[in-house]
Amino acid sequence: MSHSINRRPEKALTAQLVRTVQEPGKYFDGQGLYLRVEPNGSRFWVQRITIRGKRCELGLGPPSLVPLAEARAAALANRKLAREGGDPLQAKREAAAVLSFEEAARKVHEMHSPTWKNPKHAAQFISTLETYAFPRLGRLKVPDVTTADVLAVLTPIWVEKAETARRVRQRIGTVMKWAIAQGWRQDNPAENIAQALPKAETVKANRKALPYAEVAGCIDAVKASGAGLATKLALELLVLTASRSGEIRLAEWSEFDLKAKVWEVPAERMKMKKLHRVPLSNRALTLLDEAKALDDGSGLVFPGTKTGKPLSDMTLSKLVKELGFPVDVHGFRTSFRTWAQERTTFPREVAEAALAHAVGDSVEQAYARSDVFEKRRKMMDAWAAFLAEKRADNVVRIGA
């Protein structure tokens, strides 16, 4: 016998009843909502509603997926929309029509394919997205893709595969522009994220860097060379502190607090024009102690051959190249950065802060006023220990 109860109640059902009711029939709740129980035991929510003068019934899903409270909220929203002259049925159809990122990308690829003169480009468009973007973004609905999702795709390849990363970003952007045209989104999350990615300088082809495992050997070669003391000390300190050449060459004694083991590089000498504090490892302090012998009264830590003049930029890079290392002095920063990423668990922002890179957008930077100094001290001590260990007859301790 089919069962039916009061047709015009308000919140007549209980969660308990919805869970346990077995008898076939219609169980009314309010707002036209009722639970339909079929003789075969299947159950689902239905809402009777008048849309633009026409009576119809909307299916709202099974109670196993849509609890009573959710069904009520959906029914109420539908009633409001219908009363304002909207069409909940159409809204539902449109929501179902929104594509996932992968579906949208394949559609965009299909649309653009005839316009590509080179079939190889057409194939690359989709293959790069398959490799890099779909694992993270593929199943997300196009409106749900966030800037954080796009960053998660690009960050691991931004430095190592710069050209590919640039193209992946461009292709994600193409899909998003199409989604904007469909009215599915207002914004393109592949834009305005440059600030949150590592600086492009680490990507430039002329910034040749040594693999981090070979850096200690390079320092040894420098120490054994016939170069002047200032050059040898400056180069090792540059490596230990992951500094830029100009920051080291123009360093003055007044910037160092050897007791506190801190070097404060003034804003005007920093690329980002912001004061940068550098934690000094014990090895760095030893180097500075040795540098005291160079003091010529000019205040410079590493004076050049002419009194009162700093070491020239060429002196450092020329020495490294002459010793058979085809690398750029700036590349030691990259060696350090790669070591931090591959051999330590220090968070990305700590390594970026050590390089005095700005991390994130302006909002993130406003919150990140702290330069995570104590964590950076631990990281620079670990870097010094790694280099020292590599130099001990080039034997690495197991379990390091």
C-alpha cells in the first residue's frame, strides 16, 4: 500500500525518519519538498514547484548523498529563485554543463587546432597540460581552479624547466580566458602570480651553477690557488652566505656584529632595496677573523689592490673560471637554493628569505614581515656543515 502524509506541512520530517523509513510512498516536508520511497527500496528527494507559471517536479538527489538539512536549503533556494522569476531547472542544467579543467582544455585544444599551422604545436599544447596541469587541475571544475592550484603546478618546474613552465602557464591562461568568455569565471588565475614564483634571474641561461655536491671542491681549488687573500676569503664568504657579489665586495666592517653573529647589509646595496640580515656560521666568523689582516683603514672588509677601492667584480668570476669551473659567481646562490630544496626540509619561504627574494603577493608579504631569522640561522649552519663535510677528503658521512 502506497503511503502519503500531510501535503502542506512545514519541516514535518525528521532526520531519523528519513534514515529509517522503508514503506513505499511520498513523505512531505514543506516548500514542496518530499521524500519518495519506491517499492524497490530506492529513495530520493523531489520538489514540486511552479516555474514561470508551469508546475513541475525537480529531483534533488538521494538522501544518502543529500541530508535532510541540505535538501531543505536547496528547496528553499529554488522557491526563492522561482518567485523572482528565475528558473531553477535551467540553473541546474547550467551547473551540470560547467566543465572540468581537463574537459575545458580538450575543448579549447579542439577549437584552436585548425588555427595552428604547425601540428607539432597543437600536440604540445595538450601534451604539456597532460603532463604538468591535469594531475593537479584536471578534475576540478573550471570555476573552482585557484591561483594556489596554478602555483602548485608551476612552482616545481619554474626554475628547472623555465621555458616549459612559461608555456604551461600560458596554456592554462588560454583555457581560463575561454572559461571567462563562457561566463563561468571572472578572473584568470594564471595571471598576476609572477610575484609568488622564484625570481627569473635563477632561470637565465648565463647563470651557470655548479651542482651543490661540487661546491666544496671549488672552494678547495680557490684556497689552493695563487689568488690574493682578499679574493679567496671573499669568494668563500659569498658561498657560505649565498650572497650576491656586490653585497660581499662592498661589505664594510661597520655592518658586522660578530658577537651576535649577524651581518646587516644596508638597503642601498640590496637588489630589493631592503635591509637584509645575514646569520653568520662559525666558518663565516673564522673567515672574517682572517680578513682583519687585510684592514687598510678604508673600512672595507675585502679591499682591492688599490688602497680604499673594493675588489672588482671581475676578480671573483675570473678566478673561478681560470680554475676550470665554467660557472658564474651568482650561480653559487642557485647551488645553495637547490641544496636547500633537495637535501633539507626547510620551508621554501625560509630558503627564499636567505636569498633576499620577495615571496608571494603584496598581501602575503605584508603578513611575512618576519625574516624567519632563527630558521635561516639553522639553515646557514647546515649549509656550512654540508660544505665542511664535503671537504673532509670529499667523504660524506652516511646519515648526514
